Amino acid sequence: MRLYLCCPNRYQMKKVLFILSCTLVLSSCGDGKKQAEPEVVTVDVNAKEVYTAADTKASFDDPNATALFQHYIDLKTALVNTDATTTKAIAAKMVTASDSLTGMESLNAAAAAIAATDDVEAQRVQFVPLTEGIELMVDKHLASGTIYKQYCPMAFDFEGGFWLSNSKEIYNPYFGDKMLHCGKVDSKIE
């Protein structure tokens, strides 16, 4: 009997081994791999993506119209990048370039108003009549290619605003990086 008390029977031995086995399995359920530590990414909140315009594939029947349209694209790009200083400098170039074309008085006045301010929001307001003047010039002088008339319904407290682009991709000059891709292609000028 004494032997029985110190040496468990076969059934008890299996039970103990089973419990030990389960404990061993449960404790080793981890795959042995160390948890990957989260990647640390440093974000510069002052850095922003700088937009660059696509090359203009359209051509015009007047070299002054070509120069004026390129200035317009450069100015639109500066507004997309919310760069009032560059916008102001390009607008000053547009004033000079628009003097060489007839019927560009409203365009010239809008470019002069943009060149006179460092306030990007005021520049964006004047971009509306500037775009209207450029559209008239494009209608009159476009020789080949496609210009895209684009529209943002949210500009100016949902009054909306148009602009011209040399590509289908939407880069919004009225909101810049706040709503970079807000808008749609309204029509094509060919």
C-alpha cells in the first residue's frame, strides 16, 4: 500500500503528464518572434508637396499668346502651391505680355491686381477674371492641342470657380494643398 501512495498509478501518471504537456504547449504558443516595433516616422509639418505643371502641348498662332498662356500656367501653379510671392511676380510678367495682344484689357487689369498684392486669397479672387481673359485669348489664338477648362464647385463659398489647365489632372488653384484635387474637367477647348 505504501508503494501505491508514493507511486501513482498509470492513470494518474497520464493525467499529470497531460497537464504538464498542455502547460508546456500553452506557454510556448508564441511563435518565438519578437513583436515588431512600430516604425518611427518624422513628419515635417511645414514641408508640403510642391506641384509642378505638365508641359503644354497646345500651340498658338501668335508667339505672344504662347508666352501669355505659359505665364498663366505658371501663375496657376504658384496658386496651387499657395505661393503669393511667385504669383505676384508672374502676374507682373503677364501685364507686360498682355499689352502686346489686342482686346486683353480685362486680363491686363486682373493681372495688375494680382501683381499689386501679397495676399494669396485676394490673388485667387482676381484669378477668376484673369481666367476669363485667358479663355478668350485661347479661343482666339489656339492653333492645335487641347486646353482643359476645369471647375471647383466649392470655391468662393460654393459659388464655384473655373480655371484652365494644360492637363486633365486636377490641381486646384483656389484651395491649393487644402483641397488639391477638388474639381472636375468641365470642358475641352480644341
